[in-house]
Amino acid sequence: MSPVVAVIAPGAMGAAVGKRLADSGLKVLTALKGRSAETQARAKSAGISDASDEEIARSDFILSILPPGDALSLAQHFVPVLTASNAKPVYVDCNAINPNTVEKVAAAIAPTGSAFVDSGIIGQPPKPGDAGPRFYASGPAAQRFASLRDYGLDIRVLNGAMSAASALKMSYAGITKGTQAIGAAMMLAATRAGNADDLFAELQGSQKEMLAWFKRSLSMMPPKAYRWIAEMQEIAGFVGDDPAAHELYEGAAHFYEAIAVDFESGSKKQTDALLRFLNKGAQ
């Protein structure tokens, strides 16, 4: 029989992953109690069905895909129903958390009798016609999760520690999102200093590939900034043995927090200034 998969929660990534699985013929569940009308509509459009916690606990896989600050609390929320359920789904934490947090989530799930898989997602939400993001997976039950390759997910099993997937995710996101924070901070600083045109011209002349990457990535960053705060804090914990690197990523968390406040407040002063810088070549 085809597996039943629960995806929590149906945000931009979760809904797209759920849709990929549903389009491949699977029954996909989620929890919509208390969620916004927008989230409920997104789930419906993706072919994802609302379900109770007890129904989710009877699924074959639970994919936790949500802001990293909520990863542990979600696992703790499901502990009672997973413990009571005769079915024991594979609990797959797909969030951007560091290995220490992975250990806490795994420890929460362990007494329930459900298998645990650490997974890190790298790439954009799946769209029709593409392969979708890479789900790196680690831990003893990773091969069980890898069976969802048959239903459209690109799952790559890593050797090594149980938290190897999250270590990779932290390293990769530390480079990509850390670089975005540095680039955006300097673009805004140049704007405040009055020499944004000079910086843009120099980047266009000497760093064309970097500028093109910034245009693609930073144009999409402001609506996501609120989710990246906790991710930068997780990365700060990941590099915790290096005090300077820890401080660097705590600073990136503060930067994304400022962008998130600016974007969500409606004033969008910094957001608009950043977008004006990125669009200079189109003017």
C-alpha cells in the first residue's frame, strides 16, 4: 500500500512538498486547526487534507517543515499521541536546526517508539517540471524516509552522525544566507552614505556574477527574513566553539530581525532602499 504522509506545516515549502507527494498519488495530511485562512487555502490547493493529531499519528511519515524556532515544540506537541498510537510513523525533522537542537528533538521523539530522521532541505520549494529541493537525510532510519523518492522527492542519504544532514544544512545556509546578510547590509550602508550608484557600478564591472546572484536572492529575501532570524541563531550555535563566528551569525540574526520588522511594519524603508539598489541596472 502507498504510504500516508503528514506534512506540518503547509507554509510555502511544506505545501509545495505536500503537493508533490499528492500529485504522485499519496494521501497527504496536515493540521489546520487555528491556522489562517491563507494557510488553509494553500493546503486545499495543494491537495492536502486536514486531520486530527490522532490521525496524523497513524500516518507512515511525519515531515516537520516549519520555522526552526518551532521544531522542538512541535515534536513535544506530538509526543502524547505518538506514544498512545499503535502505529509508529517515521518522524522526519526537516528544519534548519543545528546538531544540538536535533539531539533535543530526537530525544523528545525517542520514548514514543517512533523512528527519527534528521533532514536538511536545500533548494527552493518544488515546482511542476523541476526536481525540487534536495532532502539530505541522516540517522539509522534515513533509508526508510528515502522510500519517498518513489513519490517525487529528491532524498539523499548521508553517512556519519545522526545529525549529519543538519550539519550540512547549517554549513550551506551559513554561507548563502550569511553572505546575503553581509551584501544587503553593505548595500544599505552605501545608500545611507550617498554612494549607492558608485557601489553598484563597481559590482557591475568587477563582480557581475556576484551581483546577479544578489539580485536573484535578495529580491526574495525580505518576506522570508522573519524565518531566518532563528536560523541564524541556530547557525550561531553550530559554530559556537568559534567565538568570532558565533558573534558573526548572531549579528546576522539581528540584521534579519531588523529587515523583518521593517517589512512587516508596512513602512518598508529598508526593504524599498534595498530593492532600489538591486534594480539600478533596470532603471
